[in-house]
Amino acid sequence: MNAAIESLCSAAVPGDTQRSLLVDSEFSDERYKHVLLPVWLVTYDYCAQSYQAVVNGATGQVSADRPWSPVKLALLVLSMLALLYAFYLFQQPG
């Protein structure tokens, strides 16, 4: 890892060669976590409220907060009840 850091520092300094380039790296308490990449993180505002969505680019799985509309939910429930009532009426003999 020190060689990679040293080459990055050398590339950042202008010129072909550097004299007396000294890179002193110190690492402590190193930890690694598995990361599934690519991952996209989206934050959007809707009706003065902030929502986040995370998309796993490898699997396409989406995990998100979403805005719920109480009016649309009520209309959905009422339409489902009306549909069930219509089925009930058509099932009646007669």
C-alpha cells in the first residue's frame, strides 16, 4: 500500500523525476467492510420533504422511502371495496 501511495504522490508533483520524495504513511485500526458496487444513492425533495433511494447496480434492487398520499390510498381502498361489492352483487342468484 505504501508503494501505491508513493506513486500517487509522485504523479501529483510536476516533472518527470523527483529527488528526495519522502512519503511517511501510518495506518492504525484498519477495518474492511464488503461493499457491493455500483450503488446509486438518490435524494429528492417532494412536497417540502426529503426522500432517499438506494439502487444496487448489480442486482437492481431498490430500497427507498417514498411519499404516501392519503387521498390516493383512500381512493384505492374505496375502489377495492367497490370492486368486491360488485363481485358480491354478481354472485347473487337471480
